[in-house]
Amino acid sequence: MYIEGDISKKDYREKLEIEQEKETALRQSLESSHEIITPDAIHAILNNLKTDWLLISLEKRKEIIYQLFDKIEIECLQSHKGGLGERPVIEFKEVQLKF
């Protein structure tokens, strides 16, 4: 608007200053919002994850697994066919966490 002549240089600088103050406040708010995660907090999260796993949507489960692991290698030891609720028997061969 300043370039097109709709507002004066003084008004432009005032508006710019207001926006810069807002930006500074947002940056400070973001910096102060970082929490330190303690081992107890991690333990509580994992316990909740274990008990609530079946309640979590398949899409969210997939996202959680991708965020936690670099590699998961499994082997199917026995396959079940037919019937509801039957699951294959698997064994984890290799698991690599991201951290």
C-alpha cells in the first residue's frame, strides 16, 4: 500500500513496527513453550500407548510407528487361514529405533 501511495511513509512504519512486535512476541512464546521431557513422562506415555493401542485408529498407529522406528523386520512363523480373529504368528527379527 505504501508503494502504491495509499498510505504515508509514517503510517507504513507504524504498521510495520506493530507487526514486528507481534512477530517478536510469537517467537518468544514459541521459545518458552519447549518442554523438557523427563524419563518419567516418557514412561507414562508408553504405558498409555500400551493400554490405548487398540483404541487408536490404524492411520494414527502407522504414524506413531514411523516416528519411533527406522527399521522393523519380522518373520511369519505360522500362517492362519479362515475364521474371524485368527492372526499369523510372527517373530521380530530386527528392530531399530530412530533415537
